[in-house]
Amino acid sequence: MRSGFLVFLRFLAVAAIGELEALLGVKMVRKGGSFTILGAPFLLMLSFFAEVGADQIECEESKCGDHGMAIRFPFRLKDQPNHCGYPGFELSCSGSDTVLELPVSAKFFVRHIDYKSQTIEVYDPSDCPVRELLKIHNLSTSPFHFPQHVVGNYSFFNCSKEGADYYYESLRCLSGPSYQIYVISSDTAVVDLPTNCLNKYADLALPCDDYYMSTYNYNNKLRLSWLKPNCGQYCEAKGKRCRLKSNATEIEIECYRPKPSKGESMKFVAIGVTLGVPVLALLLVLAYRAYSSNKQEKETKQRIESFLQDYRALKPSRYSYADIKHITSQFNDKLGEGAFGTVFKGKLSNDLFVAVKILNSSKGNGEEFINEIGIIGRIHHVNVVRLAGYCADGVRRALIYEFLPNGSLQQYITSPDAGHFLGWKNLQHIALGVAKGIEYLHQGCDQRILHFDIKPHNVLLDHNFTPKISDFGLAKLCSKDQSIVSMTTARGTMGYIAPEVFSRNFGNVSYKSDVYSFGMLLLEMVGGRKITDETE
């Protein structure tokens, strides 16, 4: 049954991998009938939980109930194979109690097993262990014995209760309504007993501790010992388990790593199914996410390539990713980092310095890349940054701009260093330049270009502090006669966004949204601090 279930698990894995192949559109490599890429780890993972039981032994340590004592070699439970323990060391379970049966139907409950000292402590549930001991008379037919230092010979007398007033104390658990049982050491002179007392048992070898025979100190326990060697002396010290050799002429211990029993095997198969189903579900979810991401990336790549074919007349230079690494000297000089990518300084073959923006492949669906090329690639204005080239090499995309040595306006108007103050004349020059750039975007092209992210960080300064509007990733084209622009989501930076952009309750979106952002830019230039200061 176990092997059949493993075949089922393998079939399940093969079917799942077939689904993954169809989902991802890739063929997994097979060699010799087994999977070598995703299939092998997947099959191993499913098989692992079913095979875990292979290291469990069929003579596994067991117990009766959740809080029972450990039962292992030389003992065994009756439902375990005979070679799991010595003959005569069989135990059974009565509910959560462990039961030891000695010859002639003497039954005791087990209180404790000390494997190190090789003793077992038992008790009689009826509170009269002597009754059970009288059934067996001696332990010669049992593998157990009384410890030598606590064994004595005793005689039992049955006396009538009539006129009974004897020196000896009776055993109440053996006495009846009309008689009493007395136990006297065989080495003690019998006195003060009438002649009608019958000697039921003479010279029985029994434990000589008073509490076994006294009703006054009786505490209902009995300790037995065994001499046969334990497993710990042979196999457990090597990390293995013990069993008895099957075909040996004499009883002999051997160490081994046996196969699990059917019950244990099915338990681990159940664990395998319980753990394997969530793992399979997780793999399918991951595969679907990989498929979705792969599909989206393919669609983005196709859209970009289609766009580049349509706009190839714009003729911004196209570079490979290897060219980009060469231009930036292996991305050695980092200028800054934004939400959509990281900017590095580079130099073209004609010694023209450029700023190379490496776009994050995980951000967006290529819209910023298309916007930058489609908008900046077609316009030329002194107050708009110039696009020098681009890279579309698989999932790697980059934009190459002219390098503006004085950086962004942001660092000059918010810096606490007085030395960074540009002076009112330069600030006026910059404000006029940004206004001219916005006017050109709104009125100077065939289609109106709405920037939607006018802010100091997106105003770059050349060596003469001439401002140039940059970062057209959020820009949108619309016709000049279109007074209302439709938008599905808000665009821009908090503090500079026109109210109508993020809430239609304030009106409709139009080119005036850029005018609002420009007004906030002017306030920041005049105030000399960020308008979104969190301390305000």
C-alpha cells in the first residue's frame, strides 16, 4: 500500500509539472525518465514526506496513552512483532495503563520501568499484590526475579475469627468474614496460634519488606528485576535499535535499521499528504505569478518595440546594455536615485558628458520609458532637457540625457548653506525659463504636453544656471482644443499636485494643473524652504 501511494505521489508531481510547463510555456528538461530542472526537486520534496518513515523502526518506542511510560527493548507491546523484545517481556495496554502478566495469570499494572538498573515497579489495582504473588508461588518460570537482598521465606495461616486475639497482624485483603490470614516468617517461632489454624502455604520465597505483607504500612508496590542484557549496551550506543535474530539457535541481539511498520508508514504518508498539498499549492501560485510576470514583461517589451518602430524617425540614438555599461564606466559615478530608476554620469564616444537613467524593470509597464522617448524625442527647446539616446535591451531599459553640471534646483533653494543661495537675479532668470518651458509644452507643439510633475527636483540647471524641465515619465499628451483631460489615477508629487488631479470635487483636470504646480514652485523659490515640510 505504501509503494502504491508513492506511485500516486509521483503521478501527482508529474501531472503538476505538466501543468506548469503548459502554464509557463517552457519545456522542462528530462533525462533518463526523471526531471532534472524543476521536476527533480519537486519530486524529491513530495517523496521526502512519504519516505521519512523509512528511518523509523517497526520496533519503535511506544507507550500506553499520552502520558504513559516508554516501552522499548527488551519489552514490547503484544501487537508488535515477536523479535521486538525478549520472550516473557510482553506488555499490554488497558486504557492508559500498562499491564504486565506473569505466569499462571498473575496480572500487575506497571508503575515505572528503570532500564538502566533493569528493574520494573508494579502494583495490583485491587490493592492486594500478595494475592497475585500467591498465584505464582515463585518466579522460576518468569524472566523476572525479586532482588536477592529483599527475599525471605514466609508461611501463611488461615485461622477462624472466633475468639481471635492473636499477637500477629492479619492480612485484611486476603481475610474473609469468618477467617483471617496471617503471614509469619519461616525463621520465626510460631506462638499464640490455635491448633485450628491451617498452614496454607509454607516457606514461600517472597519479598521480606514489611510493607508487602503489613496492612498497616501497605503501600501497594512491588519491584522486580531482570538479568537479560539491554539494548543500550549494544546498539543504542551506536545510534541504532535492537531486535532478536530470527534464525538464531539461541536468543541473540542484533542491531539494525529496519523498515517501518505499516501503521508508522501510513502515519508518515498522511503527514506527507498534509504537508505536500500546501507545498503543491504554493508552487502553483508561484508558477502563476511567474507566468503573469513573464507575460506582462513580454507585452511590455512588444509594446516598446512597436513604439520604437513607429518613432524611429525621431532618431534618438539607440544603445545596447553593453554600450550603457561602457558609457557609465560600469556604473561608477552615481548621481542620484528616484522612484523609477537610478541616474549615473557617463560620457559618449564624442566626449559629451551625459546622465544615464537606468529604469527599474519592476516599476510600471514601460509607460515612463515610452513617454520620455515619445515626448522629449520630438521636442527641442532651450528650457527642456534633451534626450541623447536610449537603451531597450530585453528587460533592461535606460534613458540618456544631456548632462547638466549644476544639478537640480532643489539643492539650491532648500540648502541651509547660505553659500548655495543663487541670488534674486538668478532666481528670476530660472523662474522665467521654467515658465517659458511650460508655455512651450502647452502651446509650442502639435499636441499639448501636460507634465504633471513640475517641482524643483525636476528642474535641472546647466553651467549658466539655465533651467531645463526634466522627467516626463508622468506626462500626458492631449489636443490643444481639449479643455478637459481624462485621468484614471492621480499623478505627481504631494505638495505640488493641483487639487483637481487627486479629487474631482475640485474640478476637471486641464493644462492649468501644471500652472498650479508652477505656482507652488515659485512659492518654494521665494520662501527658500520645502512647502511640504512635515514640521509645519
